[in-house]
Amino acid sequence: MTTAPRGRPRSFDRGEALRQAAHLFWLHGFSGTSTRMLATALGISSSSLYAAFGTKAALFDEAVRTYAQRYSEIYAGAVAEPTVARVIERLLTDSVNEFTRANEGHPGCLTSSAVMADAPPTSNVRAYVAELQSSDEDLLTSRIERGIQEGDLTAGTNASLVTELVQTIWHGLSVRAELGATREELLRIATTAPTLARPDPLSQSRKA
């Protein structure tokens, strides 16, 4: 005789629930997304939603944190490439593929969109995202500095300035995705950007 497992199994997949919640927050903002809308989209009751996430603010916080982690994983994967040119290309192309995921229903990057301006004032999610983005940028800068030391880039290259340029392109690609640019259009830019890592790039004498 098989013993039934204790406890009541969840009636929804948490990862899918967070994806659905992120989609609603993207469309309507935090204030415009009601608990009823969230419960309906997730296919659960309001009481189950509260039991799973606590509050709407807590659900927003977890959805954004989960979403932001996806980009940190992209950075971590990109810096493992053997050359800085490949690092930049992989970072941007993988990000473009993420910006234009058809099943997300919201092009661009949630964490750099206007949705974040509507985040609840009691949540520290914006500070978390800022810290995560800063950590990602530091990771990229360290990898570029290593490339300079290894002779992959010209001595005197300004690693911080290269990082700033890559980040500017990254945010621009996100905005263009949100405005309706296709994956193919964005990938053309992403695959051209690695020219930043060719010899005679941004030297120390051309600091901003």
C-alpha cells in the first residue's frame, strides 16, 4: 500500500507564475496590476497567491529579482569566452535573444524599463537591481582588464570606457527591442559591436 505524500502540492509552477506576474507588471505597472489580475493570470485564488508570495509587493520583488538574475547569468557566461571580442559579441547577442523572447510578451529588459519607476516605495528591489547591474559591469571591466594584460587588447586601452560603451549599446538594444525592432535588426548591431575590442581602441589618452 502506497502512502500518500504529506501536505498539499502546489497547484502552479512558481517559475511560470513569476513569468506571468512579470508580464502583467510590464503591461500595467505595479500600481495598475491588481491582485485579482495576478490571481487570474496565475490560475490560482487570491488566498493561494497570498500564501505563496505574501503580498503583491513581495511578488513584484521576487519577479524582478528572478528576471534580473537571468542577465547576470548572461554576463557570467560571456566573460568565459577566450577573447574580449567574443565576450562582447556573446554578451550582446545573448542579451538580444533574451530581449526578444517571443514567449515573454514584453520586449526589452524589464529591469531597465519604465516599470521600475512604478516600483513600490517600500521595496528595495530597485537597489538590488542597481547593485546587480554594477556587479555585472565590474565583472565585464575585470575581464577587459585581463584582456589588456594578456595582450588581447592594446596596452593603454581604457577598460572602464570600453565597458561604458558596451553598456550603452546594451541599453540601446533593449530600448530598440521595446520599440519594436526585430531580433535580426538587433543582432546586426550586436555582431558589429565587437569591433570595439580590436587593436587601437579607446586608449588612456582618450578618457572621457
